[in-house]
Amino acid sequence: MLHKAVDVALALVLILMFGDLRELYQEVILDHGKNPRNFGTLENYSHTAEGSNPMCGDQLTVYVKVDEDNKIEDVSFEAKGCAISIASASIMSEIVKGKTIDEVDSLFSYFHKLCTGEETQQTNHVEEDIEKLKVMSGVNQFPSRIKCATMSWHAVDSAIKSENA
Ligand code: ZN
């Protein structure tokens, strides 16, 4: 149960970092980690890809249904791993649904910057999406956990860019 101990430690540090936002952020991560949205396989998916993070033992498969307008009509994932990886995949699935491939690309690069602590420019993303992504941004203090948070985004990105339609 090393994962559990590490997640509790991470949650404690997040509490110290985020001040007033701490409870909200912690609640959101725990909620998505326990009750991941869009979990399971997808019937009639057009694209799929796998992601793994051997450092932490996280594994995931994403299924995406892209329509003829290059929009993500539906998305789901199956995963096992730490709470951070599950929560991030769950949040990712909520955000990318209904987005175009280009929008996902741009959201992923924004999220990647958040997680690695790079400067993020003013974006034209929906405020609601940005708020959801910021929930995971505490991982930028933990280089070893960045992959946990970004793995699902890497997977969905390589799925929609693949030719397995
Ligand atoms: Zn992990």
C-alpha cells in the first residue's frame, strides 16, 4: 500500500501549498480518484492508445470516438494506478469530450506547462476547463508524480493522432 502512503503525503503537501483552495482541490482529486468519470471501455471507438508510468505502476488505456468534424464525440478510459493518475484521467475525460482535436492539443500543452511549472500564457480556453486543470497543478512540486498526472493526456493525444480509425 505504498501508493496510499504516498498519496496521503502528497495530499498533505497540497494542503500546505494551496491555502484556501486546498480543501476544494483535495476534495476534487479524492472524488475523481474514487469515482472516476467515463471509466470503462467504449463501444464503437475510433481511436485508442495505452499509457504507462512504470515508475509508479500506473497503466491506462483510452478509447476515443472522433466524429467526421474532428470532434471528440465520446471518450472513456480503463486504468489502474495511483489516485493522481486516476483522478487526472477522469478530469481529462470530462474536459476533452466535445472538443476538437486541435483544442485537445492546445489544452494538453497548457496542462503540461501547469504540471511542469512552466509559465502559462493567457489562453482562450474555457474558464471552467482551466479551473479543473489547475486542480492537478500541485504535482509540479513533485517531479516524480508529473507523469502520473500527464500520462492520460499523452495517451489521448497519441490516440487522436494515430491512424487506427
Ligand atoms: Zn502514479
